[in-house]
Amino acid sequence: MNAPAPKDERITLSAEEFDALAAIVHEVSGIVVSAGKSSMVHSRLWKRLRALGKSDYSSYIAHLRSPEGVEERRHLVSALTTNVTGFFRENHHFETLRDQVLPPLLARARAGGRVRLWSAGCSTGAEAYSMAITIAQTAPDFANYDIRILATDIDPLMVAHGKEARFDLNAVAGLSEDLRTQFLIPAENDFQIIPALRSLVQFRELNLHDAWPMSGGFDVIFCRNVVIYFTPEARMRLWTRFESKLAPGGWMFMGHSERIPDLTQTRLDPAGITAYRLRAEDAATKATQCL
Ligand SMILES: C[S@@+](CC[C@H](N)C(=O)[O-])C[C@H]1O[C@@H](n2cnc3c(N)ncnc32)[C@H](O)[C@@H]1O
């Protein structure tokens, strides 16, 4: 393995430049880069300056702010997002999915209905493929029905990773031998998800703070370990938007340290550990309004 390239000591990041970068990242992604992360920011970004032939941060920042900087703003966010994820991370959610959520949804699918799930802030795709594996385990005939998982992320590199569906040994270490045999194809240095599961998942680049182009509601939304990086106001705005995207009776799952602070302001009821469901009477009202 190659040793990491040494940092270019001639390039330094001043406090003002850090603040300017943090402001751009917040404006583009909603992510709050807290003070004290200056050396992390520098260690992740100096190679971008090199790639663009910039010798200091002030000209990099000017580029980011210019109309030509659109593409670089995507690289910036990509470099500074945290993409930690894993198969069956917070496994209790997948147990709830298997035992409570999927049975009625699969009955609907078998009767000709449509079932939609969304992994919002999907990172490498491990979360979306864990949803797909859970569906395949519960309904091995899933390919016959109108079931789809949408997986979205702001980071184009993560979206490309998800589409590619290749995972190294480390990433699949937590999967049992049985799951690996059923759902992964061993390749030279890694594993690829089997085509049947890949066709269940559609990956798209989407900034959660932008407009959402998807039509129709979702029966299940996973948005886990994403909003922790946003301000409390941005989080609350997102919970409200997710709620409006839930189909009647829909389920919302969030990360272990994420909570909706005031449920009275929502139409969601608690439904397990960091899991919520659209209130039944609201679901009924919504359904009537759709007739
Ligand atoms: C820590 S990972 C969580 C992945 C997965 N949900 C899980 O819990 O394992 C957070 C992901 O959110 C994405 N993200 C951050 N800000 C976002 C935004 N504004 N819109 C969409 N995705 C965002 C990051 O790119 C990253 O892949």
C-alpha cells in the first residue's frame, strides 16, 4: 500500500479561511463544521487545492464562490461529509422492518399494490442493501412485485459507490456466511451485491435541503445519522418534510442519537427505538382526501 502523500506545509488554513469554508459547507449542505475542526478540514482539503493548482486557501475560496465553482462545491462537501455506515447498523430497525413493517406491505404488493422505501443519506449503500436483503429474506419472490428502494446522498462518490455495489471484506465482515452466500458475489478483492438485489435499489444524488423531485409517498423512510450534522432548526424542518412524504401508516426511522424534540408539533407517534409512525387518524384523513 502507498504511504499517504505528505501535506504541503506551504499551504496553511487561517481562522478566517476556516470560517469562510465552514460557511460555504453550511450553505451548500446544511452541515455544521464546528470550530476546532480546522486541522481535519485542512487534512481533507489540501489535496483539492493541489488538484486545482491553487497555492492558498483564499484563491480556493474565491473559486468556490464563483459561478465556475459549482463542481468544486460538490467536491468540498464530499471531502467533508462523514460517511460512516455499515450493513445492518442499528439492527433493531431491520428487525422491526422484518417483523412489523414488511408483512402488511408485502401483502399489499402481492395484491398488486406499490411499496416504496427510502434510504435518505445512504452513504455507501450498505443501509439500502440491508433493507433489500431484509425484503428478500421476508419475500424471496420480491422481484415479481412493485417494490422499490430509493437511496439518496449529497455525496456523488457515495452514490457512485452504491450503484457499483462493491464492498470490501471489512464492510461485509458483519454479515453471516449464509447471507454472504445468498446475496454477495465474491470478486477478486471484494464482494458485489447480486443483481436481483441491485435492481431493487435506485441510487440518486440529492441534497436533502433542496427540493425533492420524487412524486408519491413512502411507506418507509430511513434517515439515520444524517441530521446530527445539521442545526436544530434544519433538523426540525427536515422532520416535517419527511412526515409530509410518508404514505398513510408510513414508518420513519432515525439514528440512535436523533429524536424529534416535540412530537406534539408533528403527526408522528413513537413506534419503537428511534422509530415513528404517521398517526392513524391523520393517515385515515389523508386517505379520504385522496379519494
Ligand atoms: C454518517 S452517514 C450515515 C449513513 C447511513 N444512513 C447510516 O446510518 O449508516 C451520513 C450521510 O449523510 C450524507 N449527507 C450529509 N448531508 C447531507 C445532505 N444535506 N443531503 C443528503 N445527504 C447528506 C453524507 O454524505 C453521508 O453519506
